[in-house]
Amino acid sequence: MSPPKQPLDLHPADGAILFFGTMNAMPMMYALELRKLGFQVVYYVDAPRSLPLHRPECHFPSISYPYPDWIVEIALYPRILPSVCPRPTLAYFLWCGKKALRGQKIKAVFMDGIFAAMAPFLPKRAKKIFLSYGDDLGLWCNPRLSAAVYTAMAKGLLWRLLPRLGDHA
């Protein structure tokens, strides 16, 4: 995919902006700023409560639990599910976020690396923005670990090896 040839043209009346992927809750800073500008935002929290570092209430004092209706909580296990089963994962996320979407079309979607595989199944006119951070850079794009990632994928061992691979990043 080539970089956009024009600036990202978004207006609050155009539809909802979705956020998939919550590594250290970093995307929440964008979500909060877009809400201040009047955009309808749906932010998905995919980390379980046992991983508070990846949840917005750990980093943003204005966010408390239970979440407001624009934040949809879906504990995602295994974490790699959106990459290996993108279409059903997207369908489930959108079904869970139906109330927060309030019938709005999807105008833009921010995703991290695990969710990037869902991009082809998103509405064609929706803008897709990829945020690379965390394991996207330290594990998946680390050439020193490519052989280990490949071997794990080829043997179907990825589920067991992810924590071990992550320790080497």
C-alpha cells in the first residue's frame, strides 16, 4: 500500500472513527483529541483487566471504569486472533460496538499491527491508518527474530511461542 497522495480529509459529520489495538493505551491520546474536535469515536479496549498497562484508565485520569459507551471492552484471547482470523474478528468487534456506532458509517480506522489484517474487510471508503509501536516494531519487524517467527508460524506453535519470542525483543 502506498502512502496517501493527499492529506487525510476528515470531518466530524462524515462518520465514526474506530480504534483497534491498545498497546499501552497509546491510541487513546488521539481518540480523546478527536472527540474534543467533535468526532464520533469508538475505541476498543482489547486487553483484559489483568493487563492494566494496556488499558486507558491506567494512563488517562479522565477515563474511568466502567467505561463510557464510546469505549467498547472486548478481552481478546489469543492476542493474535485478528491476524489469523481477520474477517470474523472484525465482524465480532463491529457487532459488539454497534451501540457505540449509533448507526454511523465508518469513516476512518486506526489500527496497530495485529489488527492490520482486518483492513481489506473494512468498508472500501474508510480511511485506514496504521500505528506501529510495541511488538509491531520490536518483534514482528525485528530481522533477528524472523527465523523464530517463521518457524513458529510453520509449526503452528505461534500461540505457545509468542511470550518466549517477546522476551527476546
